[in-house]
Amino acid sequence: MSIRRSTKSRRAAAAVSLTAVLALAVTGCGTDGGGKKANDTGSSPSSEPSEPSDGDKGAKQEDTAAGENVDPNVKLAEVRGQRGITLVINQVKRDSGGFVTVQGEVKNGSDTNQPTSGWAGTESLIVQKNPNSVAGAALIDKAGKKRYYVLRDTDNRCLCTTGILPLQPGGSTPVFMQFPAPPSTTTEVDFMLPTFATTSLKISG
């Protein structure tokens, strides 16, 4: 009897050990699968540029920058355009990432619909990539004798408001533009946008 009991005990112990080994093996496979999935997710951007471009940063901001944390009651400048159009600048802020962001609102004070296509400038490739936009804007640092254009990504898409619909009478639309930041010693620049007058702006931040 003792021999039979001993044999049964050994078989039972072996079965328990085998079960434990199988459980560990299944757990290990699950961990590997999760690890591969995590690696796949982490490596998926490899098809994109290894270094984030300015366009990538701006793409995120384009959806949220216009009107965000901007007090519409603050008027840094009011610029007259053609046919009753005006541009009110609400904010000119230097960002930590090395940008200057200009935000404002374009208003149609006329009694007819007004097109917005002329604000993209005259450079054909920029106009093609950024239809009905404010891609033609520029900042001029007179002291540093340098002109700063709206930032673009590698596909020449601007870091600015695009796809602006024609403005109806009394209508308005928020706009934003991002530029490379002038040196920190530069606190005032001239702002230019096609079809609008030039105005001086003070940079905050």
C-alpha cells in the first residue's frame, strides 16, 4: 500500500508541476504578445521624419490655436483691408518653442460677400497647398533687418488658418499665424498681410 500511495503522490506532484509550467508558458506568451504590440505602436512613426518638424507641431496647434486663451476685447491693432474688411489683432505672443503666434479676427464691414483668397499671397505653391488662408502674412524686424514668413511643414502647408470661407456681410472669422521668433531683444515688429495695411505689433511673452 505504501508503494502505491508513494507512486500516486509522485504522479500528483508531477501533474501539479506540469500545470505550473504550462501556466508560466502561457503567461510568457501573453507578455511577449503585449511587448510586440507596444513595440509596434512605438515604432509606427518610423515612416515619418525622425525629427518632429515645425509642421507637425503646428498641425496640432492649428485646430486649437485660433481663439484659444485670447481676449476678444483686447485690441492690439486694427488693420484696414480692401472693400470694408478689417483685421483686429488680439494677441502677439512669443511661445517657449521658438515661435511667435499672432491671433486675431477678420471682419466684413461691407454689405456684400467678400472673398478671402488674396490673403494666401502670390507664391503659387503656397497658394495651392493653403487655399483661402493667411499664409501670405509676414513679420518684419526692422532693427534686425529681417523678414519672417509664416512657418510651413515639409509639405509646404502653413502653420496658420486655412480654408477660410468667403465672409458674408457683417460676418467674421478668427485667424492665427505662427512665425519663427525673432531674437528676444526684438519686442516690436511690423505685420504684413496681403490686401491689408501694414501695422506695428508689440510681442508679449
